[in-house]
Amino acid sequence: MIGVDTAGIAAKLGAAADTATPVSQLAAEVGLDVPTAYGVQAALVQRRLDSGERLVGLKMGLTSKAKMAQVGVDEVIWGRLTDAMRVPDGGTVDPAAYIHPRVEPEVAFLLDRLPEPGEPVGDFASAVRAVAPAIELIDSRYADFRFSLPDVIADNTSAAAFVIGPWSPVPAGLDNLGVLLEVDGRVAQVGSTAAILGDPRRALDEGIRLAGRYGVRMQSGWVFLAGAATAAVPLRPGAHVRAVVEKLGTASLRASS
Ligand code: OOG
Ligand code: MG
């Protein structure tokens, strides 16, 4: 889009993340449309790659109605994951390093050989080497966690950190597994993998299609987050968070106090 300062917006969002200081929504003011917002996202993540981080996968966002309703945006989006965002299973994060962190339960795929963009995944079991329960920590860089569709795309779909639980071979069905998010041993959210586009495998088709539009091809060895099955919950200092996905097991995370 002519006249939009893609690099300037990426620098502003990058600084907001680095200093844990929120910024105001900007898409309406600068006239950011969806394709240009993906350009800002690419520039924002490129800044991280320039400082030595590695691209390790992609994430889907707003693949469930619960998430769409929570943030008031009803389109499927995708973002980029880097190695610096990965927290080991059972690891600790410092909530003060984020603006208003939230956690949500996810299903992760470890990618193997993938079809070209435009081709259906077809044989899911040959495109995905393993699956795992996961937790995504999201942190919108916008004040009050409020944003429009182009705003959240530019902000790398609120990606901040993620935890992957133990990998398992791809089970026969992934479309109706119970999902729980527990905080300090109490159930905070309950859902089903069916909430993720009817079947989380569909999220991979969508990811290949949508990222392919921007020339991004998924790589063997990448991680893919299919999107949260439930709404996200605030991450408080000292909290112990567990995501449990039926048949797949658990992923966990602690917040330092
Ligand atoms: C946008 C990111 C959504 C998901 O799993 O749906 C997302 C947000 O909620 O801030 O990661
Ligand atoms: Mg997510």
C-alpha cells in the first residue's frame, strides 16, 4: 500500500514488545489493510531474525469461535514463531516481561514433508510427524488487548511465547479430543479440539493456503500451532498453568512471582 511506513510501524511494535509498553491501535489511523499488515508482520519478525533469532514455525489464530468472540475479530489469521519464543515444557516465564500476558491451550504439529501451497494436505499422517499438547502465551502489544484485524496481523497475531508438551505419533482422530486449561490445579477453560475449525487438521490446510498467499512455505521440522480451542486466560505472577489434551497429555508453564 502506497504511503504506509511498514518499517516504521514494525519498529514501533517491536519496541512495544521489547519494553513491555502498550501502543495504541494504528491500522485505522494509517490506513493499514490486510496484505500490508502481513508486510508489517514480516518486517517485525525480520527484525528478530536480524538480531539472531531463527524462524521455527507458524501459528494460526482465531481458528475457534471462542477466540473470535473473545477478541471481536472473526477471521482466521496466521503468525510466525521464532526459537526465542519457545519455553521448555515445565519452564518459567517472567510475566513482567510482557504487557498483559494470556495463556491458551493449543495443539502443536511437528511438520514433515508438506504439499505445495494450493494442494490439499491429503495424507495428513505423512505431512505431520508428531502432535503435542501446547500452551501459547499471547501478549497483544495494543493497549487493553483491543485491536482490529489488520492491527493484530501486523502485531504477529499477539505471538509472545509457546510451550510444547511431549510429542506423540499422530493418533487416528484429532477432531474430538477434550481440552482443559488448568491454572493452579483448577480448571479455567474446557473445550474440545472440534472447536478448532471442526478438526485441527483443517488448521494446517488453512495455514498452507493463507501463508502461501504471501509466499511463505512451511518447512520440514517446523512447529505449527493450530490455534486455541478455548478463550485465553490472564497469566498472573506465580501461576502454574497446564494444558491437557485427551490422548496427547499435558504441557505446563510457570509464571515467576
Ligand atoms: C490473537 C491471537 C489468536 C489463537 O490461538 O486463536 C491466537 C489474540 O487473541 O490476541 O493465537
Ligand atoms: Mg494461539
